[in-house]
Amino acid sequence: MSKILIRGAKVLGGEPQDVLIDGELIEAVGTGLSAEGAEIVEADGKILLPGLVDLHTHLREPGREDSETVLTGTRAAASGGYTSVFAMANTFPVADTAGVVEQVYRLGQEHGYCDVQPIGAVTVGLEGSKLAELGAMHESAAGVTVFSDDGKCVHDAVIMRRALEYVKAFGGVVAQHAQEPRLTEGAEMNEGTVSAELGLGGWPAVAEESIIARDVLLAEHVGSRVHICHLSTSGSVEIIRWAKSRGIDVTAEVTPHHLLLTDELVRTYNPVYKVNPPLRTEKDVMALREALADGTIDIVATDHAPHPQEDKDCEWAAAAMGMVGLETALSVVQQTMVETGLLDWAGVADRMSVKPAEIGQATGHGRPVSAGEPANLLLLDADYRGAVDPAGFASRSRNTPYQGRELPGRVTHTWLRGKATLADGKLA
């Protein structure tokens, strides 16, 4: 393995330093480090962060390779500065057995653009009626620690309690898609003024908040860990804040699109803005930003949800829900959190690398940028400004809500254990 000297990088946004990589590890961090025998990367004041970790990615393989594959999805991840992603279980077949999670895990290893940790389904077939093979998936080669029926809610309180009890035995976590199904029948967007004016079925905030309230109480009762996926309302923030003040072991994530976009965009009837949970109000967006800043919301997760063109290029009612996000996440966080003064770059590293790695137990990721640590790193040109062009995406799908929108920041380099997966903006 060769040596790499990253010269003049602002580590976590601080003063420029050199970072020397030797093999898979960081050998030294300082100024004026020797470049003898090393490949030199001139950072020129770019921001150096630990490689990002996404606790919520849809890679679609097996079964929906027309949308994404483990290869294309991890290439997209590397392009966005990610060195580890957690792959959701709503594949075909569902990742509810040791065999399927091991298949996804091994595909990630073969392709090598980032580490892929499969998430196991909570219930068989995501049907919500019978627990899946949680123990077998944990004991498999994939070593599953996170379980979720994402895309569907574990709506039965007894099943949810049993899942929390089961994963407690090996330190796992249940990641809940908080959506009361009866309250969202026929829902197409956020319930509020805009839905009333457009005549579209409303998706009330209470459909999310009621499940979160139930599940934090179940987690407290069982003494287990629960993680709330893609939290989207100001009311949900208040419930999480209350639960944490009570000492309940709950964590929560917010997506980049819920930090930036509002339900006003649905007035265009452009299905690219159709997502689950739906885009909410400006008040919700501001509450989510504040909660991410103060730590009530623990992490940013992309909910990268690729779809082929025909699933989005149709009328609103027929369109699939979801947006791609791996390649734009850091830019959106820079715009909404850093440039607003709500987070510094160390805070971004905490919310997008350190904490998600801790929640998902992603060994070797989210580590300090210091000697002896794994060289999982990214280099960001924070001064860059440019319009988003999905034609240049590494993802197989193009369903981005940011097409043509100017966003700041561009990842120029990503290293996975000292190996460049992205260099000068180009995939290795």
C-alpha cells in the first residue's frame, strides 16, 4: 500500500494541516510532514472530514436493479463522501433472512466503493405480522445490528414490543418508519393549507407523532433501543426531546430534503417532490434544523430512494415516493446548517459520521482524524457553487429534487481505508 500526503487541509474546518496516510491507517497529522515516498494531494484549504456514514440507504438489489444496484449505489455514496452505508431491507426478496443480508453484504465487499451493512427486516416480508429471523441475521456473516421495516411501519404494538425485546439481547436497534397506516390511507402530501387548496389527500403530522410517542414508551418499558427514521414534524421533535429528558434510549434522524424543502413545492405537481414522509411546512423545517443543531435529532440520513424514470415521469397520484440523496446530502447540510451558523464542520462530522457510526455499530467509521485511526476520509471544496445536474450522477436513478438548484460544496476526494474511491471528483 502506498503513502498519501494530504497537504494543507482544514481538518474539521480548523487551521490547515497535513495528514499522512500509510496503508489503511492515518500515520500522522501535523504541519510540514515529510512527503518522501508519498503521493501528494494538495488540499489548498479544503475541508477534511471523516468519511460519512448513512444509516438509511435504499440500494434496491436484489430485485429492483432497474432503480439501483449495490455497485451503482455505492459509487454514488463514494461520490458524496460516504465510506459506509446501511442498506434498507425492502428489496425483492425482502432482506428478512440470513441468506439475503449476506448476499447484500458480500456484494458490497466485492465492489469496494464503501462498506455496506445490510439492515434486516423486523417482520417477515415487511408484512407486520410475524417477527423475521432477527437472531439468525445478527449471527450471519453480515452481523446485522439494525432492523427496520422501512417503507412500512411496524404498526402492531405487540410485534414492536417483541422486536425491541429480541434485539435487546444482542445490543441491536429497531429503526421505526413512524407512520400510522390508518391515518394515512389515501394520503399524498402533508395535511395542511396546501393540501386543502390542491385537493390532495392529507398526511397528518399526528400519524408520525403518535407512533413515535408509542414506541419511545415501549422502548422505556422494555429497556431497549429504538431509532426513529426520517423524523419530519415539529411535534415529533418535541416528543423526542421529552423522551431523551426522561432517559429513554432513543435516537432520531432527519433527511437533507426535510431540512430544506417544504410542501409549497407540491403546488408544481412535479412528482419529484413526492416523498414519504411528505415535505412539511416552513415551521417544521426550522424546528428540524434547530433540533439537529441542539442534538435532539442525532443524525442526518439520506433515505436515498432511487426510482426509474417511468416511476416518476407520470401524474402525481401514480408516482412512486422517494428521492435520491447520497450525492447531494453534504451540500444540503452545508447550506442549511453550516452557512446558517447552526453547525460548524465538527458538528457536521458528528451528525453525519460519528453518531451514525455509533448507532449502527459501524466499526472503523466515524473515528477521529488522528494518528492510528482508519483512513476513512473525505475532502470537500466548500467554496464551490454549482447547479445540480443529475446527468452526472453515479446513481442509476435521477429523481433528485435539486435539479438546476445551486448548492454549495463539492466532494473532491473520498478514501476508504487509505484507498481512493473518488479522486479529483472522479470515481476510481
